Amino acid sequence: MHAVAIINYRTAAVTAECVTALAAIEPAAGIYLLDNGSGDADVAMLRGLAARMPRLKLIESQHNLGFAAGMNRLLEAILADRENDTVLLLNSDTKPTAGFLRAMLNLLNPEQKIDMVGARQMRPDGSDVESLGIALYRSTLASNRKRSDEILLGPTGGCALFTRRLLEDLRNTYGEWFDEAFFCYAEDTDLVIRARWLGYQPALAEDALVYHIGSLSAGGAESDFVLYHGIRNSLWWLVKDAPTAWFLRSLPCFLLLHAGICARHLRRGRVRVLWRLYRDALAGMSAMLRKRKHIRAARRVAASEFARWVEPRFYERAYLKRAWRQLFTGR
């Protein structure tokens, strides 16, 4: 059986559209929906939706658990049912299209350990690629992969298919699926890298089409919330997951990247959020170092393999152009 995990946070109308579209094209899939402390109005709407859809299981949290802990709660419920052998993580601001799940399922290959698959995510108007999975760049920063010729690290949490085997292996080996300290952003990068250390391989179903708004519940891609969690967590997964030799070789790019981040956002008057994210990143380093020891001991592939997972470009081209423009114009 195939189960789908979706989180709602204060976007019930959009979430209802996603769930309705999904149920229409995948009527056999069980849908597990978590409301992440959104408030009475959202909960009432989602309860009404669940009453009309027998395959929809609504779980309610009184507080916002974030993406990481929220997904962990859904995975707990899904994997408790032994009939569920694959789990699709799907963002609530997506619109899946017919045949997308079958296209993803077709790429699973137990013999080659291809146990995680992503989809082609496009912007809602179809004008541009939103994501082709995760790319990890030479700058040490991971982001949405925009080009098919870039190296695929793994699927993004916005649309990712995982096998029960992979998820159970992650939990048994590391004691966690998503790292709840991350709250949201880069938690999918961390999970994918840990899965790859266990020998699992990713794939992308190019013909699995999903439309995705992106960062809707986080206030948009340029919000302080996204900047804080995205950069703080990118530092945490580096400490937690990256081999020392690779990081030392990448150190000049790392320093250039963070100098650019600081210069760009200082230019835009975001002093307080920069201070908070680097302060809190440092405060959390000791916990990540403790986890690093366990991850290193559990590796099933050589540390030298990590370099093969990294895209040699410094970073995503369009973003670099935009950041360079903002550095000099402030817009």
C-alpha cells in the first residue's frame, strides 16, 4: 500500500485543494494529514474534509511542531500500519498530476538500493522549474536542483517517495528520521545524506509532474524565517554529516559563500536575523558533533564517495545573479 504524508500550517484552503486533487488521481492511497497547530478555523475546515474522505486520516497537533517533528509524527502513524510499504511526502501547497505517483514507484529498485525518488516540481503557471530534487553545490550549500545536468543528491521533502525499508533502516541506525532540532529547512538534506551513507541511492522521475507554490506557510522564500532556518541548518548538517577532508578542501568556497551571505543581507538591513542565525548555529554545534560521531561509525560507504554527490558548480546560477544584483542595489 502507498501512504501520503501532508502537513498543514495555516493554509487549509490550499491544503484542501492539494488533498482533493491527490484523492482524485490516487484513490487507493491512504492520506495522512497533520494540522500543525493552525487554529480553529483551519481545523474545522480539515475536519469537514476528513468527514467526506474515508481514506483521509487527520491528526491534530495543538502546537506547531515544524516540518521535521511534524513529518516524524506522520511517519510514526503510517509505519505503524504494516500494509504501508511506501511513503510519499508531499507539501500542502502542491498540485499533483495524473500518473505522478506511478512514475515515481516505477523507479524504485531494491536490487540497486534505489529507495528514494523525487518528482519534477514546476511553478504553478508551468513557466519554470521549482525543483528537480536537491543539489549540493561546491559552496557547501544545498538547494533546489534546477537543471537536469546537475548531480542529484536526493529528493526534496516537498515531494519525496521513500520505501519502508529505507525509513526503518534510518530509524534503527540513527534513532531518528528527520532531525527535530532543525524545525524546518535543510532537514531533508540531512536525511538524504544519512540515507546515502547507508548505501541508498536516489532517482528522479522526470515524468512525475507536480506543481508547487513554494514556501507558502513560511512567508515566502525571502522571509527572515527562511533565511534564519535555511542558513543555520545548512551549518548544522555540515557539522553533522560532511567528511572532514571534503570540508577542508571546500573551505575557501565556504568562506566566500558566508561572506557573500553577510554582505548581501547586511546591505538589506537584516543585521538582527544574521546575528541570531550564526549565534544559534554555534550554540547547536555541540549537539551536532555528538550526532556526527554516531553517523561516522554507521557509514556503509567510504567517505571518499561524498565528493561524487556534490555538484561542481559554486551555486545555482539564477540565484547567484539575483544575489549579486541585490548586493549592489539593495533590492
